Amino acid sequence: MPAPSATWLHEHPHIRTIRAAASDLNGVARGKRMPIPSAIKLLSDGTRFPFSALSVDIWGEDIEDSPLVFDTGDRDATLFPTERGFVPMPWLEAPSALIPLWMFHEDGRPYDGDPRHALSYVLDRYKARGLTPVCAVELEFYLIDDSGRSLRVPVSPRSGKRRDMAEVLSIRALDAFDTFFTDLYDHCEEMDIPADTMISEAGLGQFEVNLLHQNDSLKAADDAWLFKQLVKGLARKHGFAASFMAKPYEDYAGSGMHAHFSVLDENGVNVFDNGGAEGTTTLQHAIAGCMAALHDSTLVYAPHMNSYERFVPGAHAPGAICWAYENRTVAVRVPSGSPVARRIEHRVSGGDVNPYLALAAILGAALVGIEDGMTPPPAITGNAYVQDLPRIPSDWESAIDAFEKSTILPRIFPREMIRNFVMLKRQECRDMEELTEQERVDIYLDTV
């Protein structure tokens, strides 16, 4: 993609303010508000804020004892616009635009603690092998009335009624919030987010959107990151909340981010396709890599205390390390369909993930499997929830330990990023223990 220019601003003269922001390790946008002239200058000169800004905790606090803070004088990094360029922020009252950034050292080297760079490194390794991943994500989220003492389904703007029921694939549930969803699709088009089908899910006010497959995985992650901001901001504009937290209601399903991917060779041929349902040996290698890294990378897929409440048997949140053909109870699924579209669906991530880290972990694990010629265990049949199978860590602290001690993850993520993420999560784990459940919900509801 070409470098962003000021042309977009000239074509949108109504824009009054700019936000320049990068994704921190939690997927939270960190950055600055600026006037138009400053944004134009940023296109060539970049902007500066501390390296530590991408490694703050969920409250936006510095990490105690982090070498990024006092040990190094809290040094500044340089941030430049990504290829995405300016995108509108239609959830704000004043006409505004966001320009996404990523972080570099003074000498131009990418900063290893930036989650977007982590994904870029993985994609560079695919490119060196003449391969291109084709990715798509499905994102689940809840619409919520959080104005009272407990969370509830919002009142429908159409009927004026509140329906406290799960409505799987209900057209009525979609129509109840038609104005919101119509605005959402219109704004996705403005922001170049390829939103496809929307369905109602099994939770109270829960919905899922598919974002279309594309062969630019950085853009796929950008789309997911921007989509989450759009949904949350637009919901507030419509008078309720939207949340991607993993488990807002104890008695209903959590929200996931399922990632689908295939891999093309230099001729555009899907290397997972052998013309049949079983797929190629390369598909088997990729599955084996995903399986091998799954335990240690759980912290990426379940990054918060609330994340672990989602892994309930029978709720389509797989906790067992297994794979299968056309089986939604497993962690790694090979969907049926046309062989030319043969792909892997990775089903472990919650909706609360950082999309850059999640896709880096998934694609990186698959690539390790391809590089090493790994062989997966046999595909299972039947209900994975009731079988005696290896499992991912069942609690936050165990997941942090596994991530820190892993021998496979340094082949996927830079060591500095691993260190920063571990320090960040240990601080959050300690401080979350001191909060009430309501206080935890309050921070996760709007943040993740």
C-alpha cells in the first residue's frame, strides 16, 4: 500500500480534529489528539511518545520495575503512520479522523514491543518462503444496558421493549437494533472495514459479525482493531454500550474471536488444498504447529482475568487442545466446503484479545509447524468437552507462567515483547485480585 498522504484530508474538508494512535499490548488505542496542520506534519516527521506507552496496564498505568520507564529515563520512540492512512471516527460528535501509528527506534528500527510489528515479523517469514496467509476473523460482542446496578439487554429502539432471552440466528433480534446495525455497516464502508454477515448469537443481546477474507493479514488485524473501536463508540452514540469482554454474563456464552486462515503459494494456489476434504500434508503441518503452541500462547488468546470465565464446557469456548474436521467443540477446526477454500479455523481467542497478537500467535504457530514438518495427533470425533484431552491453562496466573517459560514462543514473538507482556500481566493479575467483581466488570466492559 502507498504511504498515507494529506490527500484524504483535502478530500474531507469537514474533518476538524485528528487522533494519532497505536495499539498497546492490550489492544487499547494510545496516542494524541491534534489539529489538522499537526497531522499533516506527522505524515513526514512522525510523532513521539515513550516506548513505555505501549506496555501500560489495563488502567493505563506504568508497569512497576519495567526497564522501559525509569531505568532508561522513559525514553521517547518515534511513531509513523501505518499504510492505513486516515480513517473517519463517526462515533464522535465533531467530524474527526484517526491515523493509526506504529512505533520505531530513533534509527528507524521497528520497536519489538509493538504488537503490530510482531505480526509483521511473522508475515515477513511467510513472505521469505514465498507464502501469503489469507485471513478473516469472526467477532462476537454484546449490546448492553449498563446504566443500572446490573447489566441488561438494551431496550429496543423500535419496540421500546426489553427482551431478556437468547435468540440464536433471530432476525427479530437483529431488527430490534436495525438503526444501530445500519449505521454500523455504513460506517464500516467509510472506514474500509469489510463487514460481511451479521447474526444474533446465544447470549442476551449477543451478536457476531464476519469480516471478509483478505491476503493482507496486517490489514485484517487493523480491521478487527478498528471495528472494535467503531462498535463500542457507535453503541454509546446510540445510548447503550457494546462490549467485547470475554464473559459479561455468568449464565450465557462468552464472546470469541475466531480466526480463519489459508495459505497461498507464489502462484496464488492454496497450499492446504489437495482437491479433497482431508487437505494437504502442509495443512497437517500447520495444524500441528497450532496445537504445539496452544498451551503456551493461551495468555494471548485469554489475556484478562475475565477471559477464563469463558471456558465453560458446552459453550463453544474450547479448552481442550485438539483438532477435528467440521467440529465446533475443538480448538482447531477444519471447516468443510469447497477444497479450493480449505482452511483452518482457530477457535480459542476471546473477543477481548489484541487482534495483532492473536493473529501473530496463530499464524506464527502454523509457520513453525510448516518449518519443522510437524505431525498432529489424530483428529478427534465427537464432543471434545467430555473427552480426556490435554488442556490449556485454566487460570490467568498459570497462563502467564506458561507464556514466560515457553520454548516455542520465542520463535514467534520478539523476546522484548514476551518480557513486556509478562510484566504487564503479572501487575494486572496482582491488582485485579484487590477489586470487587463489579469493579472488574466496569474496567473490562469499555476497555477491551
